[in-house]
Amino acid sequence: DAKTTQPNSMESNEEEPVHLPCNHSTISGTDYIHWYRQLPSQGPEYVIHGLTSNVNNRMASLAIAEDRKSSTLILHRATLRDAAVYYCILRDYVDSSYKLIFGSGTRLLVRP
Amino acid sequence: KAGVTQTPRYLIKTRGQQVTLSCSPISGHRSVSWYQQTPGQGLQFLFEYFSETQRNKGNFPGRFSGRQFSNSRSEMNVSTLELGDSALYLCASSLESAVTGTDTQYFGPGTRLTVL
């Protein structure tokens, strides 16, 4: 099974960078790594995704290990609005079907 | 562009009843996925519909079913409700098949189902 492992929670100070780790040791060669976040009382929202190379967008950066068994989501300057649960997601091929597997996520607390 | 909409937002049912939830994807999106979110199990994939066909299915009993219409709108049905079905049901849409591709999924706000 393609599973992800994330810390249950992390804390950060406002305006400081945050590094959210994710382990995915059983990832297959064609699986993209997706990150979503879920703000309180909302559905998840897309943050970023990548395959092998590091990726940047206006929200965050994604650093992928060379062996692809882990990745790190980087928020360059955390704001109070970034307080959310962050999910690292892979797809899994089980019983002749693809599924998207959400882990338990990391709850990010941002201190003012 | 309007986002993903789900109706109703809140629902209260009793055990044994059935319920139908509705999801309207972003215009132009052909894939609709459904998820169940509970405090104990987190976000779990239910199924995905793409161009009116169920393409992928999660590990849920047959009481959970869905369908997609030609305009890509989707409905999810749960029959013979159990207390454990109380959850937030989330719908997500994407341009292509979200599970086999790399496409971004856009989630709706969810329907909060409470089973008494």
C-alpha cells in the first residue's frame, strides 16, 4: 500500500518558515506527491504537487528527496491563515482500482 | 468561475433511513470524487466518477452508491443508515480523472450528515 506518514502536529511562529515532513517509503515510480490543506470548517484545498524535482508556487515549495521516499512542504513565511491540517497524499492501486490515500495529516499551529 | 457546491450542507437522519447528497462540480470538470471524513478515520476515499462511469471505488459497503449525470453533476446515496455513517461527506471535482492523473482536485464545503 502506498501510505504516507506525517507528524500529528507542529507549531510555528508567525512570519517564520515552516517545514512539514512526509514519509512515503512505498511510493511507486509514477506516483505524484500531492499536498492539500484543510482550514477549519472547510473542505481541503490544493497546495502543491510534484514528481521528482523540487517545485515552487505562490503558496509553498515542495522539496522531494532524491530517492522519493520522503518530501517536505515548505511555507516560507507562516501567517495565522496558514493554521490548518496539511495532508500529504499518494495514490494507491488496490483491488484493480486506484484510490487517493489521505494520511492523518499534520495540524499546524501558528503562534502570533 | 463558481466553485464546487454541495447540497444540503447539513442533514439529520435516523437509523435505517436513506439519504441522497448532491454535488455540482466546477464547470467543465468531468471527474467527481466523494470522500467521507470522520474524527476517527480521517478522510477516506469513497468513489470517483468520470464521464458518468464509476472509475474507482474505496473500501465501503454496498450501502454507499453514487452516480454521475451527463452534466457531470453527481449524487451519492447511502441506504439503511447506521450511526457510524455520521460524518462530513466531501465532494471534489477535477478536469481529468483525479486518481489516474496528476490533476488538481477542488473540494466543496461538504455535507454534514448526522445519524440519530
